[in-house]
Amino acid sequence: MTYSDLSRPMRELIESHGRPEREVYLDHENSGLIIPEALEAMIGAYREGGRGHPSITHRIGWISYQSLYEATSAISAALNCDTNELVHTHGGTEANNLAIIGSAMMEPRSRRKILLSSIEHLSVIFPAEWLGRYGFKVIKIPVDREGFIDLDTLSREVDKDTLMVSVAAVNHEIGTIQDLKAVGDIVKDRDEGVLIHTDACDALGRIPIDVKRLGVDLASFSSHKVYGPKGVGALYVKEGVKLEPILQGQLSTQKLWPGVENIPGIMGFSKALEMMHKHLDEYTKRMAKLRDRLIDGIMERVSHAVLNGPRGERRSPDNVNISFLYCEGEALTVELSMMGIYVSSGSACTSRVLEPSHVLLSIGRRYEEAHGSLLMKISPYNSDMEIDYVLEALPGAVDRIRSLSPIKP
Ligand SMILES: Cc1ncc(COP(=O)(O)O)c(C=O)c1O
């Protein structure tokens, strides 16, 4: 695909769609919201604090260095790590790639087995599978019907040849909060030398994150998941863990990432994280209340609806993922969009590609159930009134799409 292929039909689509009078944004999986204070921090950084190169020895360079240092210190403090244990990256995808490929390149011959849960984000699965082409063995550990990793299989698979175990703290599609402590205990008990990586992109801002308490060696983060700017992320690398950089070029202030740091983006991330951290308890309670109101409301009003993922405290407070049987998920997102309700179908990251979500298939959903799923992610900025509007609009939208389906109950 090239952009020119898409731009004309997209423009026509946007114009013909028009802007609905009422809008409810529930697609925070795919980003779309920036905390106002984070935006302000970025604008300030582009004007002064972060416009220079942090490694250059003149006044503007020094100011940039100081801004970068302050933002790095604030992010590290929020995660409970040292500034030297944090690598700034261009997003969660790059952090996951650096964690997996960077550690594989460090010990390319001694340990060649990579264990992943079967429901990892594609930015974890794909780099591991890519390494598979160069002699690494990738094993996907199954999960149960709610998405919890099978600890017995994990325990059986960890051996002297295992390089890494990667398990997301919170699943991005179905909101399963894994017991990382149990994962860590099993893995380290079998072999202290195995690295534990967690993709914590969807955990930050939803559950308390303290990298030391998580007991992991590597943890990936993405700024837009805490309502900061897109294209900004970080990798926690525990002191003593050795990685090879995966990008080659001129090093600035970091050992594992070459290039000029995106200081305005990093300052935006730092500010967004600070706000989420400050209000974590209040925000997560509010999100969980809205989540349950939405789940319960849909289950009461719509027939043949199945909740994907666990309920209650073991589910991320922002996550609602429901399969509507006899209903095509993509068509439903378009129907809802006409009513000003913005959600995604199945996995956000595959919704432009009409393939069923590997996460839903892994928890035992059938192909057609996976296809009829909607992923709605609540932010602390959503309101009760917005949820009520969705509950009012959704049953009719499902009925209309079902009436077009060749498969009937
Ligand atoms: C769990 C998870 N990991 C990684 C990523 C990729 O992060 P980014 O979009 O910052 O590259 C996402 C993004 O949606 C995600 O949900």
C-alpha cells in the first residue's frame, strides 16, 4: 500500500460521512487522546526546552540535555528504576523489538529458545518469529479461555537453552492481567539465567507498575497508551542485563539507541505518565465502573453476545471486548461510526487486515466469533452519559448488521 492509493477514497469517505452531532470515543487501544498537560509540555519543548540536540555543547544543547534528563528522571521514578535502566525508543513496537532481538544478538549461540504466550502483541510475536528464521526456536505457550498463561506448560518448556520468556502484563485485546510474579517464580526457579520480558504497554496507567516488584529483566512501554504522544516509548533494561543495539548510527546520550532523542515527545510522555500516576487510583476506579456498566448493559440488551476475557479485578479497568454472533465486526464499526461512536473490531492492530484476531482464536473462540468482536477501551475522560449513549445506540446497530448477515441464529 502507498499513501497515494488511499488518500482520495479516504477523503471522499470522510466528507460523505460528515461529523455526527454526538461523538463518543472508545478506541483508546489505537490512541486518539492526548492529556492537555502533555500537549502543553510538548509545545513548550518545541519552543524552547527541547528544540536543541542534547549532546551539543552550547546553551540550547545544554537546555535540551537538562529537559531530557528531567523527563527521563520523572519516567524512571514513576516506574521505580534508575535513569540508566531506561532506553527511550520510538514507541512500544521498537521497545519490544529491542528487547527480543537485542537480547538474542547478545548471545546468538548459547541460548536459542524463546517462549511467548500465544496472545502476545504482534510486535512481540513477529520479532521472535523473525529470529526463528535464523535458527532460534519459538514456542508459544497456550492460555486458558480467559487468557491466563498455562503455567504448567511454561514450567515444562523452560530449560538451559531458553533465552527469554515474554509475557504481557496486561493483554491488549481482552484485558487479562497476568500473574507475572508466578511466571517469574517458575522461570527463575528453573533457570536464573533466563530473561523475563514483559510488554507492559497496556499495563501502564491501568495497574500499578513497579518494575522491581514485577521481577522482570526487561519491560516495554508506549506513551500513547497513557494518553501521551504517539511514536514515543521506552524499554526498561535491568542493570546488568546486556543487549545489542538493533539500530546502528551516531549515539547521542544513550548506549542502546542512536539518533537525536525526540525530546518534545519524551517530555509529553513524561507529563502524561505523571498525570496518570498522580490519579491512578481515582482513574482506574472510574474506568472499572464505566467498563462494568458497559459490559453489563450490553449483555442485558443484546442477544448472542459473548464477553471475551475475564471479569472483575483480573481484567484491565479500561477493557471491553465482546463478540456479537451473526454480526460482522468491521461492518458494525462503520455503522457505529455513522452514529458518532468510535470503536475497533477485534484486534486494533489487525483491523485493516481482515484476519481474525490470534488472541481470540487462542482463547478458543471460533473463527466467526472472532470476526464479530468489538474492542472498546475506556479512558478516564469518558463519562456515564457517553456510556448510556452507546448502550442506547448499540442494540439497533447490531440488529441492522445482523439483518444483512447470511448466517442467522
Ligand atoms: C500491548 C502492546 N504492545 C505494543 C504496542 C505497540 O506500541 P506502539 O504503537 O507505541 O508502537 C501496542 C500498541 O497498540 C500494544 O497494545
